[in-house]
Amino acid sequence: MNRCNLLHLSFVVFFLSFFFACKKHYVNKSDPTVYIAGVNGDTAIFWKNGVAEQLSNGVSHAEANQVTVAGGAVYIPGEGLNAGADQAVCWQDGSPNFLPVPALTDASVANSVFVSGSDVYVAGWSVGVNNLYATFWKNGIATVIDSTNSGVPYSIAVSGGSVYMCGTSLLNLAIVTATWWKDGVRQTLTTNEISEAHSICVSGSNVYIAGMHASGPTNVPALWKNGQLTDLSATEGVANSVTVAGNNVYVAGYETVNGVVTATIWKNGSPQHMPGGAQGSIGSSVFVFGSDVYMAGSAYNNNTQQACYWKNGQLFTIGNNGSSANSIFVQ
């Protein structure tokens, strides 16, 4: 082989080596971004790939209750102090947007956000005279959907032009009961027992709601599909989040295993227990990205909680003592 051919071959080998090296580096660069919202003491916190950012100053109580990403913007609903009163807020890319307090109320909390096209929906509640008002905000405009049953929406979804929310209300003005609203119409999920609805997911024609209900003396994690109840465990626990990916339904929460509160993901009703703190753990939010399953929550050690998340069952601790992770989004 002559010198020219040798030089040509060397160049080809170098080019291919460089190409594949760059390609491998590009794959690493394309790892997903993990967004988590939560609280550390009285400070609302946002973590991006484990790096914490304060959303509030910590002087007065504030919380970040959920996180979602849409159109390149990060939305985080919660509560903070504004003009001397607790007020619903939705941070967008770290900047607080305080939501107007409905008439006849003097405080409010935002629990959940859903972005549909150019519209931003936020669910929460407002405090009126001796009552709680179930409220949602669309592009910053407040609508009270229930002012008589002390409704507290925890989760919101929009599908087919309809607005779905779930939470709690008072049944016969006496019993806290799991409740959901479709376009403002209230429906309760249980009749004569304490129950709560924490998360709602609409997939096609199916409406999934995660929560808990009292089964005898025990509060057990529950999943409702189109109003039909399924107990996820026979032991003490709560279902805090539900999502649907393909044909699979994922629920995050906790159940009691051998006397220890244990963060759990149920996949199609089958529990998967997560490693956690020596004193237990709780799952608060589940998100599926491709073939990976993420859950945010808290681990408990030495009588304190610490924000964490799990990826395919592997535990990652991100917060200081006294912190908790309330919601996770992966992109």
C-alpha cells in the first residue's frame, strides 16, 4: 500500500473515531431533564437535575405543589405570602404570578396546573366565610365551582374541551369524601366513609382517580376508574398520583409493609416497593418517560424527612433535612 493510501486510511479511521466519539457524547447530552417541585421548611423549592432553586425567601411559609413543562416554560403552582395574606401563586420559569382571590374570599392555595395549547389551568381553593371554595383559574381568571361543600381540588386535567378536577368535599356537610368535578359538576366517589381524591388522569374515555378511603378502621390506597373503586392494598396507605402510559396504569403513594410506611408504585395494580429511609418513605408523584418510571417523594431518617426521587427503583436523595418532593416531570 502506498503512502497516499495509508494517509487516506488513517484519515478515515480518525474521522470515524471522531464521529462515534461525538455521537456517544451527544447521547449523553440528550439525557432527560428531571424537574421536581417541593418544599424545604417554609421555602418553596424547585430542583432541576438535582440542583435546588429557591422560589420564595423562606421568611414566610410557601410551598411548590406541582410542576409541569409546556412550550419550553416551567409552571409550578403553590402558595406564598402576598400583601400580608396567603395567596395562590403559579411560578413561571421562577417568576411568581399571584392569582386573583375570588370575591368573598381572603386567602387561596394553588395545588395543580395543566397546560392545554395556549391556555393555563390552575386548580386550588379559596377561603371564604366559614367555608372553602373549590376554584380554578384559566389564564389567571378565577372561577368558583363549589362554594357550599367546602371543596378542595388537588388535581386538574383538561381533555376534549372539558375541565376535570378531583379532591375532597363535605358529604352532607359532615363527612370528608373523595370528589371529582367535570366542568363544575360535582360527583362524590364514596357515600358514608372518609375518603380523599388526590390525582386525576384522563385517558381516552377513561377517568382515573387516585386517593384513599376508609376500609373499616384502616385507610387504604385506592384507585377509581370511571367511578369504580379498586383497593390497591389491604394495609394502611394512600395513593397520591396516577398516570397512564400506553396500556399501563401507574399509581404512586405508599403502603405499610411489616409495620413500615413504604413508598410504592403500583403498575396495573401490582405493587413495587421502593428502597427508602430507615424510618420509611412516601411516594408523592409518578411520571413515565419512555421505558423509565420516575417517582418523587420523601425518605425518613432520624425523625426527619428528606426530598428524594426514584428512577426505575433506584433512590436519589436531593433535599436537605426537612424537605419533601411533591411533584416530578421529566422531559
